[in-house]
Amino acid sequence: MKFSCTTSDLLQALQLVSRAISGQQALPILGNVLLEAEGKRCTISATDLELSIVTSIEADIENEGAITVPAKAFLNFAQYNSDDRVLLETSEGTQLKCTSTQAKTVIAGETAQEYPTISTIKKEQAFSFDVEPLLEALHFVTFASAKTTLRPVLSGVYIREEKGNLVFVATDSYRLSEISIPTNSAGGEISCIVPTKVLEELRNILGAHKSDSKKGDKKDSETETKKIDVVLSNQQIEVHIGQTTLLSRLIEGKFPDYQQIIPKDNSTVSVLPTKELVTTVKRMHYFAKEANNNLTFKLSKESVHIATPQTQAGQDETTLAAGVSGEDNKIALSSSYLLDFLGHVDCPELEMHLTDSMHPAVFRIPGNDRFLHLIMPLRIQED
């Protein structure tokens, strides 16, 4: 194998595929990346057997071939090589010689045959998304999934089709986010649970594409990604973004019937100023965290009173001017979960829908009926 490419293209590709490399590999070779030079492009791949990322770059290829080398060593070379172009060639079968104007580096690798096979999946369903709505959906949903794998189905995002839209849902059983976005699926019932890690990597990749397209570079503007294509099988998902492909296993199991916990009727609706609410909750979290993050909201006409329980650290309370319709009401919510949610919204006002102190609080963005966030109540701590 022998080819040359730009150092910047090589570095970007290595940084991208290295996201699929786990910190603790079951096999040493899973710390490697796979290089395959063919035609006019070099394909670079990495996998941890659960998630695989494959991308390709333009290359001037003299001899086709393949090799696998340690990702850290290869990344180290690409990061600290100041020359614009690099010549890559195999030597003695399992060594990769990296040569540029000022550098001559040899990296010990292994034959490509030793690397796990990354196969495209058998297509059962296919659909596509516009990038902007998908980025919005991932931003509003992934943070609400469980951070542990004690219940695997909660460590992913549930995706289902409903009336021409795809609905994204995530929950850790204490809070829940749901958002729907349009799609052009080719029919068939779509229902799967995608690991949150995979969707977060997808968001990072889409964010990088979006950032590159804003630089004004002609090459970037020509390759700007506006749509992504998704292929599903019974056990796997495959996502195509330009020259990059993500492949992952789906999470097996049945997602909880979450719709039964979303209150159908609301006794009280309050319209809260987001900026003031964020400032208040951040201030009160100092005291609330001493009492299980407990914040009590008391809603009455034209105001919302928020207070922490009395703790050894002290107590805090405030009253926000707010539009309140319906009955007087109260509920206790986690300041930690509130801060997490508020950190993901950017709107002047939020709607808080309450049934009573025993049912979840539902937050909505005015004018956006595609999104809701739900937080389960805590026990109200009376003074």
C-alpha cells in the first residue's frame, strides 16, 4: 500500500473514527484503526464491536492495500506533523511508514486480516432526515436517558413512527423528553431503541459538519451535509452522513409504555420567564442539594412562589411574576433535573403544566407542540 493525502484530511478522519474506540477494549486490536487504500480514496475505520465509524478521504494512490495501526500512535503523528501532505506506505507487511517534508515516522501495526470485519447491514427499512430538525431532536432528548446500563432499554433513545413523523423519546424513569420531527420514511412500522452514545456521536459529527460549512471554504460549502440517510435492520442501525457511516447495534427489549404517565388533563398552567427561572434555580440549588434537591413550587394567581426546605446550610425562597391559569397548585421538583432541562432550552418563556403534587410536571415551549419534557414529583417537605 502506498498513497499520499493532506495532513488535515487525515487528522480530521482519525479524530472522527477514534470516537468509536472504547477506553477499555476487549481485544488489543480494537485500539487500532483500519486503513484501506483503493481507487482514489482511503477508507479509515474503527470499531468497539458495538459502534463502528467509517469515513474516507481523497488520496493519490500508487499501490492499493490495507493495514491496521494503533489509533493513538497514528493520531499523535497527524496532530504534530506540520507539513501539508504526508506519504503513507506499508513496509515489511505490518509497518506503516509516514513520511513528510520534515518527518519520518514508522508505526508498528498488524495485517488488515486481523481486524474485525465491519459489514453494512441488511436493509429492512430506510428513511432520511433534514440535519437541522435532527440536531434539535438530539439536543432536546439524549440528556434525559439513563447514564447507567442497569436497565439497558433506558440507556437509549426510543424512536417510533407516528403520522409521518418520527418520535424520539428518552427517560431515566425520573424525567422524560419527547420530540417529533418530520421524515420521509418509505412506509413500514419503525420502532427501535438506539444507544444514546451512538446518537451523541452522531450529533458531534453533524455539529462538526455544520461548523465546517460556516467557514466559507468553497470545498466545505460544496460538501455541506443537509440530509442524512438511515438504514434499519432488526438488530442494527446504519447512518450515512456524507462520506461517513455510523453502524451500531440496537438495544434489545421493550421500551416502557411512557405515554400512560403523561398527564392528559391539567389543573394549572403557568407561563414562566425562562431567564429568571434559570437564575432562581441556580441560586436555590445550593440549599436544595442538602435536601434531596427539593424545590417546592406554589402556583397562585399571577405568581409562582419557589422555596427550598430549611437545611443546615440555610434556606432560600422567591416569588416570580408569572401568568397562571386554572387552580392554585403546588409541587416539589428536583433542582438538579430542572437545571439539566433548563440548560437545554433557549426560549424567553416556558409553560409548566400541573395536575397536582402527585403527578409529573410537564414543561412545554410556547408555540412548539412537538416537544415536551416531564419531571417526576418529589415529596413536598412542609416547614
